[in-house]
Amino acid sequence: MKNITLAVEDEVLEQVKQAAAEQGTTVNDMVREFFATVAAKRRTNDGARLALLRLAYEAAGDMGGKNWNRAALHDR
């Protein structure tokens, strides 16, 4: 586990300390939980993106024997 240093306005830190005390936790635990949530969302998004790319790559793309061209699509 790594230690980090954060710069936070005094007023904000006091409010967060009060909130942490009311919730029976610490500012450190709140920050750790926030970071874990951000990382989990990123992993979920990355997984969904990879699944979509895999699906697009593996899709057959069968157009039912039709050969579309620009002129036909625009009635030219």
C-alpha cells in the first residue's frame, strides 16, 4: 500500500473530518473507499469496452446478399 499527500482547503478538510466522525470512520478510509470506487468503475468500463470491441470483431456482418452502394442508398 502506498502513502500519498493531498492538498485540501482547510474548510473542506474540517467538513470531511466531521462527516467521517459522524459515520464512524476516518478521512483516510473515506479517501481509500472513494479511490476504490473510481478504480472499480474504470475496470467495469474497460471490461464493457473490450466486450463490445470483441463482439464487433467477431460479428459476421451478413447483409443478406445485398450489395449497398452510396448512389443506391441516396436514389441517384
